[in-house]
Amino acid sequence: MWNHLRPTLVFTVALTLITGLVYPLAVTGLAGAIFPAKAAGSLVARNGAVVGSSLIGQSFTGERYFHGRPSATTAPDPSDASKTVPAPYNAANSGGSNLGPTNPALIDRVKDDVAKLKAETPAAGIPADLVTTSASGLDPDISPEAALFQVPRVAKARAISEDQLRTVVAAHTEGRLLGILGEPRVNVLALNLALNAQTGK
């Protein structure tokens, strides 16, 4: 019996070590050597301080900044661990809201967001990504249309011309990968940092 059991145990231990330890460490080490910035989380630093990641969105609420997509991520409620509270762009709890299209909470939230955006720019159509969350809740990008929609508000708050701001948006618009994959997009953090650098604030 031991003659049959020993090869099975050796094989199980060997595969566990190879696939659970050796392979992950090798891939992590290789990624760190070839793509050090990406392997470290694509962190963005300014003046020696990390201000965010180019891969994870964050909340920008001021009038002077472009805003990203809504985020439906949550975190444990500090006063009751059995419940959750909204925590936008919580990278430890990536996910969508899972609310169906007829859910009253989702409908009310979207209506409120649409009303705020209409008050901000009454004459323009509202891009869908400004009122809908992504599946991950962490999307760092918005569509060029969503960025251009916000130009009047940001230009007024920063006291710069809308044309000048549209030029900055165009400079930070990335096209489709290889010309065919995905959609054109604007990284909100990169755009806001560029504006801060340009205006000296």
C-alpha cells in the first residue's frame, strides 16, 4: 500500500511547491525586473509623494477638477461589521453595485446625478459614464465626451479658457489599443495633475 501512496504524496507535494510557490515567485520576480513600475502598482508620485495609481480611480470633488465615473465599492461599517457603507474607489473591495435596472436605489441615485450634471451644463447631453459605475468600481478613465462635458465647469473654476482646456483634454486622450481594442479614454488623475502643473497649483 505504501508503494502506491508514496508516489501520490510526493507528486502532490512537488506540484504544490511548483505551482504554489516557485511559479508565483518566478513570475513576480520577472514582472518586477521587466516592468518595475507596473509591478509596483503603477503608482504616480509628485514631489516625492505618491498621489495615486494610474490604474485605480479616486474621488475628485472640487469644481477645479475633472471627476471620474461613480464608484459603487463599499467597506465594512465601523459601527457594525455586519453592514457595509459606501467607500468610493475602495481597491480592497472591487466590484459593482449588483443593483438591477429596476432597483429604486439605483434609479434614485442616477436621477440625482443626472440632475446635478444638468444643472452644471444644461445644454449638453450627459455621457453615460458620468452616471453609471463600472463593473470594478475602480475605473480610472472616462470617455473623451465625459471629459469635454466637464470643460465649462473646470475652465470657470480655474479661470482659463475652454479652448485651452479642450487642448489639454485632447493631449491626454488615449486611442484604442492597437487601433482596434477598447474605446478612446482619458485618465482622470493624469489630466488633473497636468492641469495643476499648468496652472501652478
